[in-house]
Amino acid sequence: MEGSVSFRFLVGAIFLGIFVGCGCSLENAADSATAVYIVTLKKAHFNEELNLKNQYHSRNGGSQRVNRFDKPSNISHIDRMNGSYVSQMHDSLLRRVLRGEKYLKVYSYHYLINGFAVLVTPQQAFKLARRREVSNIVLDFSVKTATTHTPQFLGLPRGAWAQEGGYETAGVGIVIGFIDTGIDPTHPSFNDKSPKQTYPVPEHFSGICEVTLDFPSGSCNRKLVGARHFAASAITRGIFNATKDFASPFDGDGHGTHTASIAAGNHGVPVIVAGHDFGNASGMAPHSHIAVYKALYKSFGGFAADVVAAIDQAAQDGVDIINLSITPNRRPPGLATFFNPIDMALLSAVKAGIFVVQAAGNTGPSPKSVASFSPWIFSVGASTHDRVYSNSILLGNNITISGVGLAPGTDDMYMLVSAIHALNDTAAKDMYVSECQDASKFNHTLVQGNLLICSYSIRFVLGLSTIKQASETAMNLSAAGVVFAMDPFVISYQLNPVPMRLPGIIIPSPDDSKILLQYYNSSLEKDETTRKIVKFGAVACILGGIKPNFSLSAPKVMFYSARGPDPEDNSVDNADILKPNLVAPGNSIWAAWSSRGAESIEFQGENFAMMSGTSMAAPHIAGLAALIKQKFPTFSPAAIGSALSTTASQHNKYGGPILAQRAYANPDSNQSPATPFDMGSGFVNATAALDPGLIFDTSYNDYTAFLCGINGSAPVLLNYTGDSCGVSTMNGADLNMPSITISKLNQSRKVQRMLTNIAGNETYIVGWGAPNGVSVKVTPKRFFVASGQQQILNVFLNATMNSTTPSFGRIGLVGNSGHVVNIPLSVIVKISYHSTNS
């Protein structure tokens, strides 16, 4: 989950082991302690029993059951009956296998996958794994969760919103499902009392709203149309704290409320934080609907069994889009990164027509750090936007030092007084007194009307001390303001702006803090005999950080945003898949905050919070995808992803290349032009995505053919999906994606792409720039394609040198009606023909 003092890094799922069929390693398990296992049953066996049951129902006057994947919408009465029957079938299997033994079934999964989660011993899990009905068993693993101006920065008011009839109708009829930490239903970002238009609940959505003491009747409305929570796996472990975590959809963290409002929060909600007005907030699709599936919690994160249950329920309810801020903290073990319970459940969701958005992860900037792997998932990295909050302090010696802090400035020069020089007699033994956490430690007379200097130590990073408490100390002492000097032991720590009610500044650089303290100490006058301070001579003026500045260098890829190439497995192999897919605003994002949100101490009790991370970038895309789905209701998930990708920008507001930060320390001093492994196809262009001209479509069958092309994958895919593999030589580069990535170009390669024209008749001219060490030829160089028709593009790549350094190029298609389609090219290993012969 993103956030805390600086950035909450996505920690994600700890994959503890996967056991396929009877080849699992449970037999020798010595530990008899119980644990939760996710058990998947073979689809063939499942279908046989289900068909018999449906035939019986039909013979007895029931209606014919419709394939649930024909329409990703309301489940029928038959579907509900089947769900109950499947649950009974799971119970029957457990009774037969574990006859007379103790166990606890946690969930039955029956919509996207056929399986269940069960609390058993390793020995009992081994018994289950040996049954012919069981395809595989996975030991449950833990997971953790990985805006006033961004609509303007993305051009929505005059672009995408205007095309859809204005913000009043942006996203109408689209339901976005959030698998996160819940939601605060009392927040004005989620009410349905729009004076200009009603919120009719989409007919295709069938979700419900849980009612608890924390989430009373009336919490849901025509905007917030569904809310559930999933914590059974956590409860079986005895770690669920109902007081802190809320056994309801209510958000006790803040993260879920934040992400939901970024995507779909109401338009024009005032952002008042620490008494300061920061403008009005709006989601990307302010008239879309929200469905909440809480599976993550403040005190422990979450578990895969609960997340899969949430995904299964969201698909069954009929959501159109799923937004996830969950990533593994290390790559899944086994045959390929794609074969894990969460990704495979999401593959079935995509089959049902649901567009899936996931945060790429906050483990950048190192290569191969991306933590969202599968081609059917749209992975989003984080960038800046052009609004920047900064403040500075002007010293009496005319030196200006920059800093951070959402705080007002002072109207004049004021005397500087260090906390360690303003103590009363009771504070002498307090080693942390310089952090200004307790007003009773200080001499009120010395501080009153002056600027109090406090130390920002590692304890602030750990959450043991807070800016909020230090600010309250300064206010209680009637200080004119507060200045935080960075402790020299806190090196290269990146700070988010923090709200303060009184004038204040945090100096993030230890070197700059040293300059401040040298000036302060040199201005002190001391008694020559006693060495006591007789005069504080240093003065300063704080130049406030309430009003933002606007930067032409935006967007740029943030240092923490995870990077490609996409790892195919735990070895050195890379997948022929481009990750991330693109980048979106994720840094310093204002959005709604839960009234009981405890994740960020600095924003406790506030209605809005400023957070950073790829978790903030992903819901931007979820909201924009809702606008595309609204305009093109028949678009497949791949078509939505294509529209976002091919229209993405590769340039900043100034017209120069988008830059990527390359280091955690001093990131703005360590940056260079971004590559597709930094930003995917580029920075999202919301308006252009609504008129892409050409799209690249990819089906569920294409994804399964790709998985079948992985050596040894046939039994794994059969176990997860029930689909058999024929002879498949397809790899990632053969998928009809809006990018071409080749992890190993051995001499030469031909790649094809099928383009579909969703606009009017148009003639396109094709151009390209080849990656270094590769020659490229594309045919045809010019083509006419009628509306609704398709065109094949042939791309020939030849290695001209031996190299293991990734290189990048791009194919551009320019239509005579103004459509521009960009296809990034990425080649990692290159083996040339001539070098091989020699």
C-alpha cells in the first residue's frame, strides 16, 4: 500500500509454495500445524457433475442455463443455484477425503475458478492433492496493498469529458470494482446527490451492500452500489483485529478510499486540509459507479485466499473494471510468473469481459523490478504531473534553502530558536527532545513569537515521531512557525509534502540543514564566562507552500516506479511482454481519505490526503478505461488496453522526451530519457484514447495459446482453466499486443500484428526507428483500411550485432484523418548472423 511519511512500498504476496497434482512435496512435511490452502479442482470433473445437475434441473422445468461468459453481467437464478451446488460439491469432497478429521472450509470459489480455500494440516493437504478431482494446491500467501489537478493535466475538461457530454455524464453506466482496504461511505466524494443528474444503478450489476455496525444501512447508494469484505483466511490465523481492521467494508486504513476517489470520485468536492483550501477534487470518471471488495487490512495486509474470493465475487456481481494495488514482493515460483492463483483468477475475469488494472509496483528503479507480470493485466507505472508544491526559507544572510511542506509562509523575518536551546529544567534527560513532540519540555517565553527549529530524525521515518505532533507543539508554544532540519543520519530520504496549520518547512537535505544550523550557531551570542546564550541572532522568513507551481518538465517517471523487462520466471529468462504498459500520474496525488484512516499519521482526521505510488497511478487508468468502455461498450479488455497504449505520449509538456529518474538518492540529478522498460508505451493521453483509430485485439484463446507455448505448461494450464493445449509455438511476441518485445533475437525474426479500424475509412503511412543493433522492415509501408476492416502488419527484425544490452525503437502509423498509432519496439539480447558464423 502506497503512502506513510514518504512512500508505502508495495510489499505484496509471499509465495510459499505451489504443489501441482500428486507431485507435491507435502508428503515429507514434518510440521502438523494447520494452514490455509487454495485447492483448485479439475474443470473436466467439475463440468461433468455440473452438467448432470443442470440436466436434472432442466428436466424438472428449469430454464436453460446460459454460459456465464456470454454476458459479463448479472448472474441468473440458475447461476446462484449452481453456486450453491458447487459449494455442496466441495463440502462432499472434503468429507470423503478427510473423513472424521477436523478441517475448516474458508471459501468456495465457483464463478471464475472451481475450487476452495481450506484450513488443514500439511498431511491433510497431501491427501487432497492425491485425489483425481484435485488439479493443484497452493499454500495461501500474504499480500499487502502496493486529486485536484490531474484531470486538468490530462486534458479531461476540454477533451475526454467534453466528448462524453461533460463531467456530468463521464462514466455513466460503468461499474469499477476496487479490491483494496475498503471505503468510507460518508465521504462527499461518494454521495449520489448530484443536482444535475441522477445515478441509475446499472442493470447488469447484481452486487450487494453488507450491513454492519461500522457500515450501517444506507451506506451504499446509487454511486456506491456494492460493498463487501473478505477476511476469512486472516480470521482462521487469529490475526484479525475487529477493532482496528473493521469486520465490514469500512476503510480503517485510508488507501481504498483514496484509490476509489481517484478513479470515480464525484466532481467538484472541496479539498480542505489543515485549514487550507487546495481546490476541488474529481475522479477521472466522476459519474461512474463504485463497488468495493475489501480484502486488505491496516494491521496485517491480506491473503491470497481472500483476494481470490474478492475477484471471484466482483466478476459474479458484474463489474466492468477491476482495480488492484496488490503485487508480490518476490516473483512467484514455479514454471512461470503468470501461473499463480491471483493472475489466473484475473485471466478468467478477462474472459468474462472485465478490464483489469494493476499497479506495477514500487520497487524501482532497478531493471526487472516490475511486479505485475501477465499480458492480460494492464500494469501501470507512476509519473509526476505538472503541479508541484514547494516552499523555501530565506535566511538572514541572504541564503535561500528549498524544502517541502504544505504550509503557509511568514509575513516577515522572525528569530530562529533551536529546540535544544529552548528547554525547561524537566527536559534535560530526554534524548529525543529536539524532535519537538512534547510542548511541556520547552520554555514558552523563549519560543513564543519565534521560529522553532526541530530535528527530523529516523524516528519520523519509523512513525515514532510525527510532523503533526511537532506542529502542535509549536502552536501550543505560540511559535511563529516551525523549521525541521534533517538529521545527518537520515540519508537520501524522499519526503512527500506534509500539511501544517502554521508556517513551516521541512529541509529534506542534510547538507542544506547543515547550512541552516551553521548560520544559526554562528549568530548566537554567549556569555564568555558561563557560555550561556544571551542572544539569538539568526533570523529567517518562510516562503509558503500552499500555492502550487507548475512544471514544464512533467511528466517524468518516478524513481520508485517498477521497471521492465518482464521476468518470465525466477531464473534469468525474460518474457516477450512489455511491462509496464504505460505510466500515469502517481506522485503527490490529492484524493479522498477515510475519516478513520490510520495509514498516514500526518493526515489523520483529514478528509483528503496527498499520497504517492503506483497505487495512485493505477486508478487513474481504471477511471479513464471507464470512459473508453462508456464510448465503446463492445470493446474487449484488450481493445481498451490498446486504445490507451497506442495513443500514449512520449513527450513532456515542453515537447522534450519524457525523463525517468534512475536513483533513489537525488533522483532529479540522476535521470535520462525514459525507455519502454520505464514507461511502457508512454504517458497516458486521455483524449486521444477515446479516438484511437486502429486497435490491436487479443482474445482469451490467444492468452491460453501463449501460455501453452511455455515449455511444460500444458498440465498447469489444464489444472487452472480446464483448457487443453494443442501444439503451440506461440510466445509473447506473437500475441497481438500494441507493442513488440523480443527478449532474444537470434539472427532474424518475423512478427505480425492485426490491426482493426474502428474509425472511418483511412489511409495510413508507416514509419519506424530501429533499435540499436537491429535492422527493421515493416510491410506494407502504406495501406488503406475501410471502417470495421482489418489490416495485417508484417515486421521483420534482423540482428546486426551481438549485444546483451536492451535497445529500443518505435513503429509509427499516421493516418490521413489525423490518427497516430505508436508501437514500441524492445529487443534485449541480439545475436547476429555473421558473428555466429565466424
